[in-house]
Amino acid sequence: MLNYTNQNDYDKGVKVVLVLKRRIINEMMTTYLPTVLILIIVYSTNFFKHFFFEAVVTVNLTALLVLTTLFISVSGSLPPTAYVKLVDVWLIFAQSIPFFEVLLHTFIDNMRTEDSESREINHHGVKITVNSKDEEKKIETDNMNNNAPRLNRKIFVREIVNSENLTNRNEEILVKARQLFYKNAISREVWVNVGEITAILIIPIFIIVFSIIYWWYGLSHYLSNEFSLS
């Protein structure tokens, strides 16, 4: 942009203003859109069945790896600066979501494991129960597509006894042990509920609030002429 330094006195010279901006459409298609899609996939893992814990962790760690690769690629394509760029802030924020999801689901699974008498896990695509009172469990699978014969597989599991006091013959010790057991079970159930609410409700609210603040701040500077060289 070319303009006079003083509109009343043209002899004072002219002023050249160069506004340097990146094309935001290109960045949105190559950086922001993929990260949003990945974060949607990460959030969808909160609705997996609890016995698919391994799948939840795998999806989140894969998303973290992809976001890290994208972050390195974007940082390498931009000119190095001494300050942190807005795109760096967005990518670091996107990386923190699957990282926090892994920690949160690990905490939830840990709380759910010890207070459950019959924990369900995934075993080669089949739901099985462990820590049950039965010493022997049979899993029957039937392949309807190939009309294969039914396969019987025996899986031996061992019942986990939390404390010897739960089977103590002394009634006073037995009552106290049971009270402590149910108290811990209720406490763990509360923490499981808190973790699930955090994963399903609090995390998306945090993402939406951060996105609104981020885009408001970024677009307000993008549409202005603050970053200019005269």
C-alpha cells in the first residue's frame, strides 16, 4: 500500500506499507482440518465398551503419533522464529488431548478393575469374564457365515480374594473387613463416574472453549493490519 506521509504536505515523502499474511484457507485444509478430524476420533473412544481398554489406548496413542508427525512437518515448513506461533499452540493443544485421554482411561480402568467382582475383558474379539466366582469358564463361539461347528474353549480363572479378613471366623473382624470393602468399592465407583463425566462432558467443553478463544484471537489479528512492515 502506497500513501503519503503527510496528506497536507506531499514534500515530506511517501510511505510504503507491506502487509505480510499467510493464506488461511491453505492452513485450514492442510493443518486444522486433519487435527479436528483426529480429535473427533479421539473423543469417540470415550464411548467404547470398557472391556475394549486396549483399543482405546491404541487409538489414542496412534492419534498422538500422527499429531506429533504433523507438528514436526508443519514446523519444518514454516520459517523459524524466536516466538511461539499460533499454529504451534494449536498443534501442542491437539497433542495434549490424546495424551490426557490415555491417562484418564488408565485411571478409570484402574478404579474399575479392583472393585469389580467380575471384570469383563476383550479376548480375541470375544468378551470374557475374569475374577468371577466360578473356577472354570466356557466360551462358545459359532461362525454363522461358514457354518463351522461350535468351538468350546475352557479358560481357567482364579478368584481374587481382597483380604483374608473377609473370610475370618471372628464376627467383629469380618464385619469391619466387609465395611471397609464396601466403603472402598463405593469410593472407587464414584471415581469411575467422575472419570467418565470428565471424558464425555468436561473434555469436549474444554476443547470448544479453547477453540473459540483461539479462533477469536487469531482471526482478530489476521483481519487487522497489526503485523505489517513499513
